[in-house]
Amino acid sequence: MKSIVAITALILTFFAAEAHAEGKVIVLEIKGGIGVATADYVISGIEHAEEAGAELVIIDMDTPGGLMAPMRDIIQAILGSSVPVASYVTPEGARADSAGTYILLASHIAAMAPTTHLGAATPVSLTGDDATPSEPADEADDQEADEENEAEPEPQSQPGTSMERKVLNDAVAYIRSLAERHGRNADWAERAVRDAATLTAKDALEENVIEFIAADHSELLQLVDGLELEVGSDSVTLATSSIIIEKYEPNWRIKILSAIANPEIVLLLGLIGLYGLMYEGWNPGAIVPGVVGVICLLLAAYALQVLPVNYAGLALIIVGLALMTAEAFAPSFGALGLGGIAAFVFGSIMMFDSGIPGFGISLTFVIAIAIVTALFIIWLVSFVLKLRRRGAVSGRGSIIGGVGTAMADFSGNGRIWLEGEEWAARSRVKITKDQEVVVTDLVGLVLEVEPLSEPDAGDAQLQT
């Protein structure tokens, strides 16, 4: 009995040791502009790591920056995490600019791969303007005058508008607090905001902005093994010598949001939606274009809620589409069409010209889409108008006015050939074989016809 208990205890001890040895590291990835979808992904990844009891979360970063609100959501998730978070700028040649610098400084461990850089954390407004207050143009001249006159300088207000100073001071206080929390260089962090300062990986290590330079995950895990960290109110010692690396993939909702939260995709979705509804309006009952149009417009509207958008630009896009449509209805030798293209191009640029890294739009893409849009709308509307001018293609309306050929001589009742069919016909004048006749009326299934053209005098004499 004692031997059975001893063997059971040994087995349990073995499996407990294996479970401890095979801890997990959850790897997340921030690539490109930081938006709402990025924040949702990182927050869900940290929650997954907490549920799985992971040893460490590594956030691989290569970002030019992004939106302030999603960045703050990510930082709050990092600061509130019960699992240590390491931000790692990778691969070589990557960057952690602007919002990426804030996230790096907020993490429990800051690491970079060789030949990477960080910084340039100056806040940018949604209008695309640098939020750093500019110095007055005559400041240098006033300073020289003061030195020459050796007069007592008069107190001057800080440069820039109140809003610019507010945004800048808020960003400075925020990034300093993040740097100080983990004992990093808060003075350089302030320069990254005020002067858009940047550092390479080597300089960042020397300036006490990061803790480690590692070529890959394996080297980073070796460097942090045994590191003691303050996570919340607890002290945690990392054990990463024998560990499983798990890459956390976003769910389908985050993947869809990431795909559509792109200015170029939003523009395409909006255009497809408008085309679909326009076609459905001109051809009621087509169904598919209307359904596709509504879905695309709803997706575009959802994406616009998470993107920095200038609604004046959106209004210009709508005006441009209206002008291109008007060109097809009322040709103006290109004036309306060219105006529509110009309004569309400027509206698309204005709509997404926020100056926020990762959320711009390509001018080449906009011009190409504008030209294709103009050609498509003009072709579509011209085609629809041609169909309307064509008239009825079936029923009574398609028969009256039709031109047929007499199958034999007749006066009164006879037979004609019309649109591939043989019809009973009646005429008040004599009709000769193979003579063309025009249908003037339809009585039941009998066509009232008359000669398409009267025979000349010579033909009349030959007939008599």
C-alpha cells in the first residue's frame, strides 16, 4: 500500500513539474497604424494571457503611431494586467514611433531589436496640424533688442493657442508618468513629445529608455529569465528558460474590423454601396445590387466610426458623385464630369488627411478611383437612358410602329411577317408581295397596316 502511495505521489510531482516547466508566453503583434481594432486585439490578448496563467505577454511592435484613444486603452490594459507585458520593437528595421513610444514606456519590459528606433511622440490633432505650440516669429528679434537695451524683460504668455498648450502639456505629463513608473528616462520621454526626439536601439539602451536589445524572442526570453518585476502591487520573478511561445490570433470580428478600418477600403465600400443603390433604383427588382449596396454602406459607416474623418471631405465626395451623374444625364462637354472628378479627388484627400500616422490615403489610389468612377457612372447612366429611349420590347407597345413585310399580294385581309412571326393583317389599300408595311394598330390578333412608303407614279402605271 505504501508503495502505491509513493508511486502516485511521484507521478503527481512529475506532472506538476512538467506543468511548471511548460509555462506560456503569449505573443501579440501591433503592425501598422494603431486604431480601435488594434486596441480590441491587444486587450483581448492580455485577457487571454491572464486566463491561461501565462508567464509573460510579448507585444511585437512595428508601428508609425496611431489614434490617441485606442493607445490609451492599450496602455490601461497593460498597466492593469496581472501578467507582465514586454513591448518588443521587431523585426530589424522596425519602429515604435508616436503612440508606439507611449506603449513601449508603459510596458513592464521595454526591448528592441538591433537597427530599430523609437520616438517622435509629438501629438497631432485630427486636422493634421502639429499640436506643438510654435514660437512667435519675432521672438529672436525681441530677445536681441532686450539684450541691447539691457532692459528688464516683460512677462510674455506661452506661445501657441490654449488648445495647443493643453494638448502638449497633457501629452508631456502622460509620457513622463509612464517613464517614471518603470524607472526610465523621463527627461528624454519629454523631449520625444516636445521636440519629436528619436533614438536608435543602441542609444535607447544607453539613455535608459529600454532595458534590453535582443535579436529574437529566444534571446529576449533568455535575457529576462529570473528578472524581478513589480506587477501591480505584487513582485513577480520571471521563469522563461523553458517555456512555450503561443502566438495569439485575433478573432473574426477583429479581423473584419482591421480589414475595413482602412481609408482606401472604406472609400471602395462607399462607392460600391452607392453604385448598388443607384442600379437598384434604376432597375427595381434586381435585388442583388441593392442588398450588396446596403451591406457595403453599413460596413463603410461602421468603419467611419473608428477612423479620423473630416466630414467636409465626405460632403465633397457626395457632390463629386452627383456632378458625374449629372454629366451623364445632361452632357455639358465635360464641365460637370471634370468638376465631379475634382470634387471627388479633393474630398477623398480631405476626408482622410488627418496627419495621423497609418491613417492616410494614397493620392495615386484616389485619382485612379476617381477616373474609374467617372467612366463607370457615365457609362451606367448612359446605358440606362438608352434602355429607356428604346421603349417597350414586348406587348402592344412593342408591336405598334413595327415594320413588317407582306407575304403575298392582298387588299383588305392578308398575312405579313413581323419580328420573326407570321401575323394576320388588314389594310385599306392594296399591298404587294414583299412590300414593307408599318403597323398602325392592333385589334385582337389582327394588325392594322399601311404601306411604309407610297409607290411612285411609274410603279403605279406598271401595276395597272
